[in-house]
Amino acid sequence: MLTGRAKYPERAARLSNAFRAFSDYLDNVMPKARMNSTFGLRTTWSMKNERVWQKSQRFGGIALVIGGIVTIILMIFVRGPWCMLVLSIVIAAVLAVSIIGSRRYYKQDLLEHPNDRE
């Protein structure tokens, strides 16, 4: 039974490192991605025009890096099976913040460019 419990911190550390590596990769790729229907922070409003798309991707990439850093810090203090819960909460928070940020960029774009509505 002790051998099974000892594996939790190791698995959590691997998962945390994998999330950080993935978020670092996406932070590098997302701001450079052109508008498409398969990759990126694809919301109804981010797909409306190129300006909103670029701002949304940049914001989402930054949010992922911050989420990766927060995950590393939290994994220092959280041990055992709680690591999965903490990681899930961080990922959900990053997604929620990214979606809200994308929506704000869309509303801001509507105010700045009222004639560009599609």
C-alpha cells in the first residue's frame, strides 16, 4: 500500500511539468497562429475578425504561461491525489479567463471599429 501512495507526488510532478511544457509551447505558437477553424482560442467572437483573433491568441498564450507558473508553485505545497484537483482547477481558471478576455477584446473592437461588423 505504501508503494502506491509514494507514486502520487511523482505522477503529480510529471503532470505539472507536462502542463508547463505544453503551456510554454502554446504560448509560443498561439500568438503566431493565423485565424483557422482547428487551432487556437476559437470562440464565436474571436473568429469574427483578424484583430480580435490576434489579441485573443496573445492573451490566451500569456494566460497559459501564468497558469503553468501557478501550477509549479502550487505543486510545491500540494501533495498526493490533491494535485490532480489543483491542476484541474488551474486549467479551468486559465480557460475561463481566456474566454472572458476574448469576449472583452471583441466588445472593445466593436466600439473602436463600428463599421467593420460582419
